[in-house]
Amino acid sequence: MNELLAKILNIETSTVTCSIGLSVDGNIVAIEESHERNSHAQNVTIFSEKVVKDAGLDFNELDAISVSKGPGSYTGLRIGVSTAKGFCYSLDKPLIAINTLQALAAAMINKTDVSQDCLFCPMIDARRMEVYSAIFDHELNEVRETKAEIIDTNSFNEFLSEQTVVFAGDGAEKCKTILGHHT
């Protein structure tokens, strides 16, 4: 007996990167990405068509469309969400909205070999010294809600004084020199 495998088109446009992937039963089988700033509008539908074709599928065979719901670039999110909604409407498929910071935290947890008392702080660049961030534990429970915040030398002290915090994302890179901790 054949199991039904979930085929999901995944759209990520909340950061500088425009990333479109196609997953079958949770495994990415095709992906296209551009790290070029302001390329989302020109790439999102072309990349979507390419990954569906590369996976040997037709759009009608998809089970759902997932899209990052933010936080992140307002323009990037508008492009991704409107494209995803258009696909869902025309194909009569469900839309799955994914929290961008939670998805980043899940990737961090999967790639990090640390103790259970470690916290994870995904960060998205929000221009200047501002970032969008949240803090999660090793089981992906939200320890601190999503905030837009200006980073200074005292940022995250209440967490860093008690536990190890792993920082990642394009916002973390720009904060390396400001935070007085190892990032």
C-alpha cells in the first residue's frame, strides 16, 4: 500500500534571500535561492515553477503552500504572501503560515550540539542597529516573544547571565561588535 506523501511548495521572502523549495513528506527535493537584494518580485514565481518542475510534479499535485509570515522585510513578506495566496486561490490548496524566527530557531536547534539549558536567539536584520528577535529553548518553546529592538551592549544580559545563548541570522552578524558576548 502506498502512503500519501505531503507535497508542499515553501516560499521564504522575509529576508534578503528569496528561497523557494519543494518538500515531499518533510524532505526538500528541489530548491532555488537568490541572495541578491530586492530580487524577490522577479524570482518568486520563476523559482516556484522551476522547483515544481525539478521535482517532477505539476502545481495541481501540490498538497499545500507554505509561506513565511514574518517578522522581516515588509516588501519581501508582501511579495511572498501575495504569491502564496494567489497559488492557493487558483489551485484550491491550503495556505500554511510559518513564523520566520521559529523556523530559524528550529534550524539552529537541528544544527547545534548543545546542552538542554541552552537558548536560541534567531535575529533578522531590521536596518540600522535594530533587529527582530525572539528566544526559544531547545524544545522550540518560546521563552521571550518576538520583538523589534535596538541592540546595545546590555541586550540579552538577563539571559546571558544565566545561560548559554546561541545567536544566528543576518541580524546576529551585525550585532557581533555591539554585544559584549560571544555570538
